[in-house]
Amino acid sequence: MTQSHATRPQHYSLEGIAIFADLSANALARIQQRCYWRRYQPGETIVDYLDASDDVFFITAGQAHVTIYSQAGKVVSFGDLGPGEVFGEYAAIDREPRSASVEARTSCLVASMSAAEFRALLETKPKVTLAVLTQLVRKTRTVTRRVYEFSTLHANNRIQAEVLRLATSVPREGKSARIVPAPTHGEIASRVSTHREAVTRELSRLSRIGLITRDGEGMLVLDVDRLAQMVQNATHE
């Protein structure tokens, strides 16, 4: 990120960032003073795959995509990031190039911190270190789960599993969950290694049997537990 486009306004806050949840207000205020802030518009790149930069980023508003584009132009999507989440910590910790690209999906307000400042923070704030470790373990478990799904499930079952993953990432409303904005068919296809036509067919089928429906700009999963049972039956767990 070019610092010429970033600022350090006093009224922005890191209060919603999950890895800082256990810090005091004074400690959080000191961290905020080390950050630069920038707004990104939909489609704008925040970091590039294999880029040599190593800043760490904190999303305080908006959503972003995590992707890798192949040389042939095929997109592999790893999901979305939303308010409260951190990214870029891999490069800050191991000093290797970026492991994926991140681009704004909606208008985003993002804070950034240099790798040196972030490493110093990990050395002096055990609560933050533990939170980062917990997040890394969670990401590893997610990747392990997805590799298992790619290796054992048919495309339609992988699509079901991805819809379930999205539904369980948002608050429940009784049996249902509303995913906003709704993922495009292309986005789901890139996440589960299939094509748009397969996604269209499976989402249409899930709609016909009363599991999902369109809800304005969102996707409404009408019975999360029923969908979870469907995925469980497919994985024989």
C-alpha cells in the first residue's frame, strides 16, 4: 500500500478487530497511533499475490476477496474477509512473498501496520500473540477441511458445503441464515473447484427443495440444520 494515499486520522478505531479484543482501551489507542488508514473501492487491489510488501492489514469496514489468479486467468477463491479480520500476517511473520491477492469486494476502510511494528506487538502483547495463533490454527483447520472435501466429495456436495460454510459464518435467525451480499455463481465455483453451470444447477435444486432462496441482495438459507445434515450424509460423518 502506498503511504501517500494513507492517513492517520484520530477518529478511526481498531475496536472491532478480533485479535485486539482483550486489550485495554489505552493499549488499543497506542496501537491505533501506529496504523495508517485507507479506503478502497470495490474491485481495488489491496495486496497482490507474490508481492514483496509485508504490512499487516485490519478491516474495520467492508468486505474483501482472497484469491489467486493463474497465468491462464483462472481464479481460485479462498473466501471473503469482513470487519474485524486481519490479513497479511503471513508475510509479516515469515518474510516470504504474499500467499494470495486481496481485493475489495465492497467499499472498505482498512488500517495497516508495518511488519516490524506487528512483530514487536507479538513480542510484547501475549494476548495478541495467542489470538493470532488461534486464528492461524483456525485457518489451517479450514484448509485441511477443504482439501478433504476436494478429495472426497462430488461437485454438488462441495457446493452444498460452501453454502453451509457461508451460512454458519453469519448470525442465525431461528433455522435460517442470511448471507449478504449473496456470492455469485462464479465465486462459489472458484472456491470449490468447479464451473458456474454446476453451481447454477445445484443452487436451483436447493431452491426447488426449499433450502435456499434469493432475498434482495442476499441468499437466505432457510434451514441451516437440514443443509448441515445433507453435507454430513455426503461426508459419512
